[in-house]
Amino acid sequence: MGTESTTNYSYLGRSISHLTINEESSSSAFSDCNSDRSGEFSAASSQTRRLLLACATDNSDELIRQLVSDLGSDSVNEKKQAAMEIRLLAKNKPENRIRIAEAGAIKPLISLISSQDLQLQEYGVTAILNLSLCDENKDAIASAGAIRSLVRVLSSGNSTAKENAACALLRLSQVDAYKPAIGRAGAIPPLVKLLEIGSGRGKKDASTALYSLCSTKDNKVRAVKAGIMRVLVELMADLEGDMVDKSAYVASVVVTVAEGRAAFVAEGGIPVLVEIVEVGTQRQKEIAVVILLQICEESAAYRKLVFDESAIPPLVALSQSGTNRAKEKAEKLIELLRQPRSNNGTARASEVSL
């Protein structure tokens, strides 16, 4: 369990007393793109700064106006300090997100994203991420040009900036109208690269963003062209890793287009799926059989490949012991695979090659 501490401070001429913070909550892992978890302050001062910034509620408007003004300073250090404090205010007090946006912070923060100073760039990205958690801010962020700036960071920023840019783009993609714009801005290839070579957190952030963005056909095709299926198949094949489920869910979206199915098969995805059906977790088995069914429904060639992988026995077992959805999909797939070959039509070579 986390520990709680109580203390007294004076900030901006105001006494702040008996403030309580749960230390466990401030160090919780950032896995769902709900806010940043960057650490900008030294260990000795971090709790003090977080408390002061998060809890100076009465003076928050005055503080925000001053910080927004500081974003335009000629001093890089002042800009960094202002961006850090805005980030913390937006992270710890959801009601501050609208106040910060209304104070005019969005445009100067986006300008920081284009900075050659990678740390300043990171602070700008992270502040924009926290502001994007408020639905009311998303239009203002997108219309101010944030999408292209965030996409550039995906290619050129430090690891934390890339991860937070992926999360910010995910938040913006929750507005359906922005999904095509994010794809056109070039976000898909660097997200695929982050999925391939990023840290554990980076892979998770990239997969979540790609899952959202690939709900549109054009973005699915962009993902295929960026080589996403090779990456997904490799991640799914690592059954001891922690990316099997997320990778499978992304694959299930991309294989809904013909280009995605062809790429998945060409990258050796069918044997991987059959293995998952045989030895994966219940959730993994369910999504694996869903993907196999999507691949097989319109292709005799793909059905033959699945059949030749000896898929029937594990599918029969799944139809008897899986989740309700897995049982249904397994039974349907078994029926498809057991159809007489002569009734399946002539397989096209294009169905099994890119």
C-alpha cells in the first residue's frame, strides 16, 4: 500500500497546510495513456513541487496566466520550468486543463514541440498530452497544428517524447474526424517503428494508438505498407512476452482489409495463430480464432493453409472449452475447414502472396 504524508508550505504568498498525498498513486505505471509519468524534478524536491502545483487551487488562475506568459520567454530554462509546471497542473487537477487552454497555452506549447532542445520538446509534448485528456480541448489542440508536430516527434524525439506523442495522438484519434488527418500526417510508419523497437511502455502505447487509428481503411493500408504485419507476427509469436494480446487485437483490425490478410499470411501469421489456439490463454485463444475466421471466410487458399497446419484438433478442443465467443467462432471455422475441397473454388495465387 502507498504511504501518506502531510506537510505545510508557502507558495505565491499563500500558506498551504495539511496537504495529503498518496505516494503510491504518484508512482503508478503509465500503461493506459491516462496521463504522463515523466519525472522532471530531483527526488528531494519532487514531492514539494507536485504538492505546491497540484494544490494551489485558489491561485491557479493567477499561476496559469504567469506560466503561459513564461512560455514565451527568451530564456530556455524559463520555458522549461513553465512547461513542467503546466504539465503538473494539468496532470494532477483535471479542472485545470480547461483553464490552461483558455489561458492560451496550447499554441505556445505546440511551438515548444518543434524546439531543437529535446528536453524542451519533451516537456511541450507531455503538457499537450495532459491537456488532450480533456475532450473540450481536443479541437483546439488539433486546429492549432498539433498533429503534424506530434508526428514529427514520433520520428525525432527522445524516448519519453515519442511515447507521450503516441498517447497524445491516441487521445486526438478518439475524435473520429481526426483519424484520417493523423494518418495523412504520416503517423503510422513511426508508430509501427515504435511498436517494433520501443521500450515496453512504448510498444504498448504504439499498439494502443495503432488499434484506434486503424479503424479507418486508409490507415489500415498505410499500416500494411509500413510493415506492421511482420512486427505483429513477431510479437504474437513470443508467447512468453506481454504483447501477445495487444498485437493480436491490432492484427484483428488490420486483417479486415485484403492487403492486411495477404501481408499477415505472407509473414507467417497462420502457424502462430494455430499455436496460440493450442497453448495460449483463454483471451488469446479467442482473438486468435477470430483472426483465423476473418482470414478464411473469403479465401479457399487461406483455408487450405490453416487446414494444413493441423488446426482442426485445437479448434475442436476450443469449441468445447473456450469462452462462449471462442466456441462460436471455432465451430464456424471448423465447418469452413471441413467443406469439401472441390466446393472451395480455385485458389488465386494473389491470395497467398503480396
